[in-house]
Amino acid sequence: MWFKALGHARLQLAAQPNTRSLSNDQRVVVPATKCALLDASIRKCFNSEPPIPMKADIRQHQKDDANSDQHEIRLVWEYGNGDDQAPTLLNLTMVCPYMTKSRAADTSAEAQQERSEK
């Protein structure tokens, strides 16, 4: 179930164009999609010297949100050493599609069935 949800999120994010630069210290790097921006941000955290810590928050859209049926990412860099320097923290928020209680229960039942079949 987790891999199915992950794949669905990546497909939705890959279909969303991006116009934001990767970060203030890499303004010319503008990944083409939101999925590519997410991937580049996570790679930046792991590949930087020293590595950049990351805080992750997972939320669900509210029923009345615009595009409440779509995944969304919110990436906010903190710059403890100045705005034009390398970031010192990434605040990553994944917003999942709105799901009604009955739909959540159906998904839970599907997950239980998948586990029992294994």
C-alpha cells in the first residue's frame, strides 16, 4: 500500500510544472516539475557538506482547499548564515489529497486485506 501511495504521489507531482529555483544559493537551478524539485531538494540535503537537516511534516488537504484531490509539496529553506549562503535547514511539507472518512476506512480495509493475503 505504501509503494502504491508513493507512486501515486510521484506521478501527480511529476505532472505539476515548477517555476521555483532550488534554493537561494542555486537560483539558476529550476527543476522542471514539483517532483524534480522535491528530489533535487532532498539530494541537496544529503550531498551538502555538512549535510543539511530536514524536518518533514505530512498533512492532508482540507475538503474546501483548491486542488484538494492532488498531492502538494511545500519546501521552505532556512538560511542561518545569510540568505545568499547555503541553507541550514529544509522544512518539507507533503500535503496529501483530502480523503473522506469512508474512503479512509475503505483504504484501511484494503490494506488489511493485502496484509492478510501475504
